[in-house]
Amino acid sequence: MKILALESSAAAASVCLCEDEFLVAQSYENSGLTHSRTLLPMAEELLKNCGVKLAEVDVIAVAAGPGSFTGLRIGVSAAKGLAWALGKPCAKVSTLDAMAWNVSALPGFLCPVMDARRSQVYNALFFSDGERVRRLTPDRAIGLDELAAELKAAEQTQILVGDGAGLCYNELTKRGLALRQVPPNLRFQSAWGVARAGLELARAGSLISAAELTPNYHRLSQAERERLEQENKKGND
């Protein structure tokens, strides 16, 4: 099964082509350019260099959230466009699932964390046996205090992965938690993890159509929060 995967949930953008669990090619860019300028050209060039036509791809996988609101919209829109044109099925992948699969070779308790601002991180907990990952919690936006309490109760060394790893390591080790960070080259989101998580969805019969593909933001945008705050303020006046 050929899977074309897109990742644009945070600062970096990446695209990869996989044949089942085999990584054929991956393109990664963290140059500061907007994903709207880089993502589709990266996908087109990667397929061209591999000698693979889009029609030969079986599944389009994309990191659908949580993550940057703008980045998610760009990634999901790109995936919808590629899939819709040829009627390809889509794998709607949790960004946190993909991050866990990126480091699935590390046995232990995995703690993907993305900085969500406002003293929160996007997070889910997983366990890896060194080959496969098993989800322990749903995706959530969680405060650092609440996460610290949960990890302390678990009494297990946690392996941090993601752009929030440094933040959590600095804050939570002060509270006596046993934490490890993965090496920098494995820390951030990549399309390989999206493809690997997408393969699991395909095997489970959980693919969807391009029309069904939407982002999962997991919380309101800043503009929506500010609008609700203003409405609540007016209501209380």
C-alpha cells in the first residue's frame, strides 16, 4: 500500500511516501516559509523524484490535529485537494499518534507534548513495546499542573517528544518527575509518523473520504475565545 503523508501541524513541514512500513522518501523543511508555499511543491517534487504518479498512491494521510490552526487548515486542505481529484481515501491522523509512532522503537511510556500556549500543552499518553504503540489517553489540551499530577500518579518514567518537550522537561522535573527527552532529530513532527499512523487506520478499515476530512483543533482559536469573552462581558453588564 502506497501512502502519501503530509505534516504541517507546527513550525516544520514534511511530506513522505511509504510502501506499507517502508519509507521510500521524505522531504522536510523548517525554513520559516509558510506551509502554503512549501507543502504542495514538496509533495509534487517528491513524487516526481520517486517516479510515482499521484494516481498510483493508495492513501493520502495528513496530520489533522491538534496543532497550529493555520498549519492544520493548510495540511487538511492540501490533502483534500489531492485526494478529491482522483477519489483517493484519506487517513485522518492524530498529530499526537504520529508523534508517538515517530519514536515507537523506544520502549516505554511515551508522552507527546505540543506547546498550546496559555500554560497548556496538547498531549496524549502512549506505551510502546519497541515495535507498536498503544494509546492510554485521548488527545487533549491539558494544563501543566494537571499533567504533572497525572504523571506523578502513574509513577513511570515518561519519554517526552514534541515541540513542548523542553517546556515540560524544565517545568516538570522541578516537581520531581522522572522524564527523558528524545534526541533533537526525533523530537519534532514528521510525515513518517503520519504515514505509519495512517497505515494503522487503513488496516483497521478507518479511512475516510476527502469530503469527510476536517481538522481537529481541540480548542477554540484565540479569535473565538476573545469573541466569547466579549459576549460574556456584555451579558454581565
